[in-house]
Amino acid sequence: MMIISVRAVQLTRFTDLGLRVVMYLVAGPPESMPSTRTVADRLGLSYAHTTKVVARLGELGVVTTRRGRGGGLGITELGRTASLGWLTRALEGDEEVVDCEGAQPCPMRRGCRLRSKLRAAQDAFYTALDDITIADLADSGAGTVLLDLEAPDGR
Ligand code: SF4
């Protein structure tokens, strides 16, 4: 019996970190531009991972960076208004739930109906995230919690 490798519908750590960063930035006052270090500290993330995530968010146009004194990270208008589904898709990439064509391609792939059903389920997962924007995530109580986050050592 063949054992197929299935990636559960689970976000990658990279995507999770990206969503945490944009939620934190969207909750802050529009004029505030925290440094990457501050964001990493407040969210309990490693600086190296945060830097990579911020670079990708910058490529996607949802985060802007300003260098020099008073510089830092800011959320763009696209970042505020983008749907959670769009951003999650963009961070995850287009990998399928099941790797049918990997190092050992599945011999059933030519006539497999399971594959298309799994694709449809994956699409449905992202579609369910399309009716909320990033800004919505920081509305009311959530935004207050995000702004109250302190660095682990109280900085
Ligand atoms: S082709 Fe079908 S059975 Fe084979 S790995 Fe893909 S989804 Fe699974």
C-alpha cells in the first residue's frame, strides 16, 4: 500500500510571523514607525526571522520601511485594506496540500479525483479568509492587546 504525504491545512511559520507583524503594525498609530528590532521584541520573535518576513511583506507592498533617524516599519494603505485571504495566499505560495509530483511521483495522479477535491478544499480555506481585512484584525479589543505588548524584558 502506498503511503501519501499530506501537508495538513496548516500555515507555515513564515506566514504566521508575517500575519503577526502586519497585525502589530496596523494596530499602532499611523505616524508610529517601530524598528524591526522593536517589532521582533514585542512579538517574541527572533530578529533574523522578523527581518526575512519584513522583506517579503515589503515586496508584497504591505509594509514600508524608512531608514535613518525616526525611521522604521509602517503599514501601507494596501496593507490596511488587503484581505486576510490574499495576504495568506501570497505568503504561503502556491504549494498544493499534497505533493503528487515530488521525488517519487504518485502513480495514481493521472486519474486521481482526490487531488482536485483537496485543491478545492484549499481554495475554500483561503476564500474563508477573504471577507476580513488586515485592519479588521486590529479592531477594538484586539488592537488594544497588540499595543499593550511589552518586550520580554520590559523594554
Ligand atoms: S495523485 Fe491523488 S492519491 Fe496520488 S498523491 Fe496526489 S492526491 Fe494523493
